[in-house]
Amino acid sequence: MRRMLLVMAMAASTAASAQKIADPRPFATTITPDDLKKHLYIVAGKEMQGRETTTEGQRKAAAYIEDQFKALGLTPGNNGNFQLGFPVYQDSLVEATIEVNGKRFDGSKDFFVNLSAASSSTLLSSEVVYVGYGINDSTRNDFKPINVQGKIVLVMPTQATSTGGTSSGSHFRTSPFLIVREAQKNGAAAVLLVQNNIIRRGAPYVKGPLYTEAYKPNINLNSYSISEDIAKAIIGADFDAVKEALKNGNPTPKTYTANVKLDFKKSVNELSSTNVIGFLEGSDKKDEFVFITAHYDHLGKRGDSVIYYGADDDGSGTVSVIELAEAFTKAKAAGKGPRRSIVFMTVSGEEKGLWGSEYYSDHPVYPLEKTTVDLNIDMIGRTDPKRTTGDSTNYVYVVGDDKLSSDLRPISEAMNKKYTKLELDYKYNSPKDPERIYYRSDHYNFARKGVPIIFYFNGTHKDYHQPSDTPDKIDYKQMAKRAQLVFYTAWEMANRNEMLKRDIPLQ
């Protein structure tokens, strides 16, 4: 019996020893200023053309990151692929025409159509209903005296009050969106809004902005911003009297006879972008996951010569993820790999609205309920000139560590105290933060799904979102130290016995 107890005790001791976390310092020191600099001069170099989502530059950056993950020996993180694609759409103008009584108006100066908000259609109508300001609020209802069902509606928006004069206090009176919405509620077929300064220089607006939601629950009616010349052609001899009534606050709705053709055609182009995902399998807790993320897209270029390099935003985070992946793969090769699996993910579309991380969080490859944390790195290569306290050469803003999990801050502070000794600045954790930084990077799409997060950030500076955000301005020594803090924090979270608690409600 004594011998059996001795064997059991030895086995227990061996198991306890196996769970002891190895020393991470030899692997953290592989994250060096020189290596970060080498990668960043490529990621934020001229060849990457500013890495704008859906462009050739973005695809080149994705290929570079994938090549680095492959070279490190990471496993493809998306079911055998390193890249996870998501759809992006862009509208192109095919044709836009307005004719009144046979007269065709110039689409480059007389009218404008919002490509993203409009649908292809051709309307031929013999009547147009004029509804004055197009207001329906507590002071007046311009739609009440007249039936606009199935009609083209003409609106002359203003800041006029119901008693005449002007007022800047009513948002409704200056919002084309609200006016169009009210016209749609009343059954209008299309809206013509007379607006000043409709003339635009140069070529017509032939391509719309990128977007991700192609299928919408509600289809808006088409609205055209038009010049006074088009309104005159419709209203005719009444035009001067109509304008005078508008000034006095007493427009009179009326139906005008006019043969109007509204012809709008666009093509919807399906593009795509990708997140790049590398996977490092854990040991006894391999079915639980630590995510380390950054966005690799930026603002692209303007014309042939102006490039928005995005060295700090977020080339610094992107190359830090690569270096963190190298440190963890070296640890695993040395027999000291993480207990939990680690997912290294660089996303695109952040500058457009957190698209890549939103797509991932809505279509996760790894269960979010088994994802213990997301450590997100977005801008860690520069100094915030607005920071007037503390040591500006040895700090990092830590964001979100007081949210979702009470485990986050103690671990973060313990790792920093033991290893990196940076000043941890919690400025952006304030609920009153006017910049709302907590909501503005990719960690938030994990947080909204309940995954605990920490966001590492150096603050903005004069080169933020400017072509001058270049690799030569990076503080690589401080950047390496910040990246090492992320490594130590990830190391602890990947190796601790329990997943992080989720005991604080989402804010």
C-alpha cells in the first residue's frame, strides 16, 4: 500500500510540474526592434500602395503576412486556408437621366443621385406633386393636404419654421434623409429635392463607396438632388411665386403637369477582401483559444503619387502580430508551447468600419464561447503628443481591461510589473471618452460577442491618417517593448488553468 501511495504521489508531482508555466523571457526577447523594422518597411512600403481594402495593395499585404505565417510553421487558420474571405460591394453608375417635357438635363451639373441609396429604375410620369418643405413634424405636415401615392414628389427643403423666417433648431428641415423617409411613408414613387450648389466640377460621380450589406430589409425610393433649373422646368410660370411663398413660410402643395422621365441604372460589383489567420495548436487545452489581432489595411492612395503608408496605423500592429507568432512558435519548438491554442489574425476593412473583424465575429472559425481573450494591437509605434504626464518614452494605453472580465487587469498589471515595466495608461477606459476609442478598433467585435479583450494603443498624432505616417517615424524600441507586453500577457492567458471569467456586463 505504501508503495502504491508513493507511486501516486510521484505521478501527481510530475503532473503538477507539467502544468508549471515555463519562463517566457527567452522567447519574448526574440521580438526585437530590428525585426519589427524589417517587416514594417515592407508592410508600410511603397509596393503595398497603402493597403486599402479590396485593392491590389491590400492583397499584396495579405500575401506577405501569409508567407510569414507559413515560414514560421503556423497551420492555416481557416479550414486549410490562411485567408478568410468576406464579400464587399461597390456600385458603378451605368446611366442617370432626367428629362422634363423632352428636355434632357446634364447629369454633371443639374442633378445628383446617391449611388448607394438608389436602385435601378425607369419612371415616366405626367404629373409631379410639389409638397413645399416636405416636413411632417409637430409644427406642420406638408403631405397632409395632397395625395402623393405613386407620384414623383418635388421638395424644396429649407430651415423655415411654421411661422415664417428661419430656424437652425430643427434637424428635420435640413435632413434630406428624413424628408425622403417621410415621402416614402406617404407612398411616393421618387423624390426630387431642390438643393443649392448642386453643380460639381469634373466627371460625374460614377463609382460609389464600398459597402458590405448588399441585402437590405428595406428598399429606399430613389431621390435626386436637383438644380433650380429642373424645378423651373416642372413648375413653369409659378416658380417665382413658389419661391416667395417658401420665404414667407407658407408654401402651398400643388400638382403640376409635366412629362418627367427619371432613368437610373447602376451595376453592383461584388468584390472581396480577406483576413489572414495563422494557427498554433496548444497542448492539453488546445480546444480553447487565445486570439492576437491587428488590422493590416489602411487608406490606400490618391492618384498616382500620394500614398497613405499607415506605418503606425496599423502596420505597427500587423508586424507585431508576426513577431508574436514567431516568439510562440519558437517556444513550441523548444518544447514549451502554450496549453491553449493561439490564433494570430490580421484583418482588413477596419478603416471602412471594422468589416473584417465583424465578419469573423459573425462567422467564427473557432467557437467564441471557447475564445478566452482577444488581445488587439492597433497603433503601438509612436508617441501621443497630447500626453503631458508620465514618461512618454515608456508607456502604452491599455483599453478595455476593466470590461467583461475582472481577470483582465490583474493579469495585465502583473505581467507588466514582472517583465516590461511600462506605464499603463487607462485614459481611454473612461465612459466619458469623447473619442470613444474603445469602440473604434477590431477588439470591439469580439467584445460585443462577450469575449474579454484588451486593446493596446499609443494614441493619435499629427501623422494619423495622413500620407506622412511612414516607417522612419516609428519608435522601434518602445514598439518592441509594447509588443513584448502583449506576448507576456498572452503567454499567461494561454497557460493558466482556467479561461478568463466573463463576469462584467458588456458596456
